[in-house]
Amino acid sequence: MEVHVSITLYTAPNCSRCSILKEFLASRGQTYTAFDFQADKDAFNTFYRAHRAKLHRDADNSLEFPIYESGDVVRQGIGEILAFLLAGEGLSGCVGTTGLLHGWISGINISACPAGQEENLLNILRLLAKGGLKVVLDADGRRPDLLEKALGEGLVTRLLLNILGPAELYPVIAGGPLTPGDLKKSVTLARGFKEAVIRIPVAAYKGADGAETRLTPAEAGAAAEMIFQAVGDRMLPCFVEAGAAGGLPKLVDTELLPYRSKMRNALPKADVRKSETH
């Protein structure tokens, strides 16, 4: 998708993500107006007052830069902006916001890439890696073909393979099915990648009735058994971790112990993993 419209960027000093975006726009011959939020306070404050409700803040309550504005379109963060410029809304389901700082970037789920958008997603990863960012890539067992390409090109610094639940829940949780073959290949790729974590995140999701719910310990145990059946290795390291709580109470580590217990029936080395920034 070619974008040749009036573009305004709001940037931060010494921002590598902002540099990546500027170089990308320049490579396409796209002109833009840029305002540094510190040096051009009046311009930025005018924009901020008008669009405050659309902007998100990182874990430390700071705004993420760069910010893109074109007409009534506002996008924030290098991942979301590149996804919009390359694919419009085509990658909105797999490229989101990131709270990672200091050279790391997350918010990309390669398994959720829609058919036909594979090269656009790989191009985003290439631009991020070329710009010096360390990519934390999420996968959920689907699209191992695309994961293999990203790993093979050296575009990933850390891989988080999230097994979202037993296969029968994948259409509800992930929006698509998980096949035994895809799971086996995904786990095999993770095992061969030094900086990979295989985990079962206990996150909120909308059930078939539309109400928010989360995995039960028994379902986490079934997911662990599914992993074992896929690769036949009971000593495979696997973790359970508290995921996004949504509107549910956030789980604490002690509440994850029943999940660990059920998982250890299939994977004896399963353990609780504390959430990290990267």
C-alpha cells in the first residue's frame, strides 16, 4: 500500500525508533513534517490536547514515540506505524503496542499474521532489526513456516512461544485452529533457538458466550499433555505465567501453583515464571 499524503511525525530526542521511521519514509520518497516533543513543545502540546484519548503510555507512564498523524489517522509506536504504512489495517491483528524500552521491542505475534501479509510482516521485522532494535517475538504454535523464516534471517532476539490452551480452545482464544503438525514444528523451532521460552500464559479471553474467562488448571494440564504428545519429550522446559488479566483479577504467583501441578503430570520440569519486561 503506497501512502503519499500529508504526514506529521512527533518524535523524541535520540530516538532510534524515530530514526527507523524517518529512514523508511525517505526510502519511499515520502515527505513529512517532524516535531520534537521537547524542542517543539507548542506544536506537540496542541496535538496532544486534541488526541490524548487515542494515545497510550508505557509501564513507566511515558509516551511512546514516534507518533504518526495524517488527517484523522493517528498511529503510535514504530511497529504500529510501519504496519499501517505497509498494509493499512491488514496487520492490525498481529502488530500492536509495546511497553519495552532501552532497545527492545515487542507486540508482534507472528502466528496471527493473515494470509497474504507474510512479506509485509517480515519487512517490519527486517526494518526493526536493521535499525538496531532487539525484537521479542510472540508465537502461539500456528504459522511455523513464517516463524522459521524470521528465525532463519536472524530477525529475532527472543522468542516467546505461547501455548494458549488445549487445541480445542484455540478457535476461541486465538481465532484459528492449531494442528499437531504446526505445534510440533513450532516447539522444535523454539527448542533450537537459544533465547526461547515455551510457556502457557494464563490470560483473560472471551469465551464462546462472550464473557471474560481464563484457562483452568485442568486446561493448562491438557495443554502441557498436548505439547508432550507433539514432541515426545517429558523433560521439555515449560512455564506457566500470569498473562493479561483484562477485566478479571490479576493472578499472583501463588495462584499459579495449581496450574504448575497439573502441567507437571505431562511435563515434570514445568514451573512458574514471573512476568518480565522482556
